[in-house]
Amino acid sequence: MNSKTGTLTAAVRSRAELQQQVRAWRQAGETIGFVPTMGALHGGHLSLVKTAATRATKVVASIFVNPTQFAPGEDFDTYPRDESADRAKLDSVGCDLVYLPAVEEMYPDGTRTNVRVEQMSDLLDGIYRPHFFYGVATVVARLFLHVQPDVAVFGEKDYQQLQIIRRMVRDLGFPIEILGGRTTRDPDGLAQSSRNLYLTSEERRAAGALQAALHRASVRLSLGAKPAEVLSEARDLIMASGFREMNYVSLVDPDTLEDLPDAPLPDGTVARLLGAAWLGKTRLIDNISVTR
Ligand code: PAF
């Protein structure tokens, strides 16, 4: 039951129905907040919905497992899908409308037109998942055109994605404010993520090491340690905790995502530390702000 209205959150599957509702709301003077998701919702998503509700009078969430952001061999087919559980969770935080488009609704005439945020999409995660951010930018641009929100909220947990969407919105002039939502964490620091469902209980016990290592590195960097040795220690700590393969731990400019030089951060610098590593069959990512 929707905590705000006492009724079930309405759901629509077509762009036409969605736009009819959004138009009616606009005529009534409402503003629209939007939270795009791929479902398998957890506390992090629900906190994004709550953030959207602080900045708009109506909140639309979408659930769409976007095929264009998965490479062959990735987990598109097995990605967790549970529409009724997701809808119950959205009800519980007062989401006003759920958009559940099918692939044909999002890509009615195939996937020939794509959005590429050059350079930023090829760094960090883009090195390991070269297709990924092109698929994300493309689907988010399409979702923005379907929903036409005033404000959209993306989790800081996917920091590179958040910055790429900000850049896309700026470059293409979407009249949408982009907000970053704080990462929701389990008590051991593990960032909540739909893919945490893949972890075995032994892996789950080790998973908090990623955030612990980034946190320790962030403290050392903020005290003026040299990045190369701090990042190397963080990688070693993560691997010593049972992770199987390191992708990266990198210290970057928080806007451009480009690597920072190997020198103590000058006073007043704000940087971002990001990490990605495989724990068994699950690839975990996380990040933390660093302020000198
Ligand atoms: O972060 C996600 O869940 C997805 O990348 C998004 C933004 C919904 C696009 O498919």
C-alpha cells in the first residue's frame, strides 16, 4: 500500500500512458522527480525515491533491465527480476508511478541511435566494460524523453555513471536537474547493490573489505600521503581479504574522472577514490570522496 496515498502505486507499461499521467500532473501544477532503476530494488533505491520526493511533488520510478548495457556473456539473462516485490517496495516509500516498459517500448525501432559520452565512458569501469556507459547514456536519454522529469536522482554508489549522466545532460541541454543520492550501506560498510544477491555467505563476509580499504586510503590521502603507495596498499588489502581479481583502485578528479598525479593532494583539493574488484563471480564497485 502506498504510504502517501493509501492506494497501490500505479504502474504503466507504455510511453503513451506514462505521458498522459505526467501531462495531467503538470496541468495540476505538480513537479516530477524520476528514479531510473533496473529493479531488484534495495534500500539504496528506496532512499533515492525518498530524495526525489524532497525535490518534486510526484515521483516516477522506472524498472527496465536495459539490454544495451550488458555485453554478451554478462548477466542480462540472470539479472534478478521480481516485479511484484519491487512494486511493493516502491509502494512502501510513497512512489507515485512505476514505469515498466518492455524492450520494444524503449527501443521500438532497434538501437541504431546511441548516446556516447566520449572519454569519461572509456576510463575506470569503461576499460573493463567498454560497452557499458554507452548503453547507460542511451537508455537514460530515452527514459528522460519518455518521463520528462524536472529532477532525476542517481546513486553515488555508481559514481562514474552519475558523472557521465551529468555531462550528458549538460552537453545535450536536457532541462533536468541531476541529483546524486548518498550510498546506502550495510553495517559492515558494503554498499547496497542488486548484485550483492549473487554473493555466497563466505563472500558476503569478505565483501566489506572493499569499502574498508577505500576508507583507509581516503583518510591517508586526506592527511597528505602520496597516492601511489596508498593505492597500492588498498589493492593489497582488498586482495588479502579474499577477492579474486583486482580491476582498479584509482584516485581521480571528481568531475572529469581523470587520474590525479602521484603527489600529495594540495590543500583544499576534493578528489574521488574509486575501486572495482571481483569477489567470486561478482564484480563489486565502490567509491569515496577524499578531501585534503
Ligand atoms: O544504475 C542503474 O540501475 C542503471 O544503469 C540505469 C541508470 C537504471 C540505466 O539502465
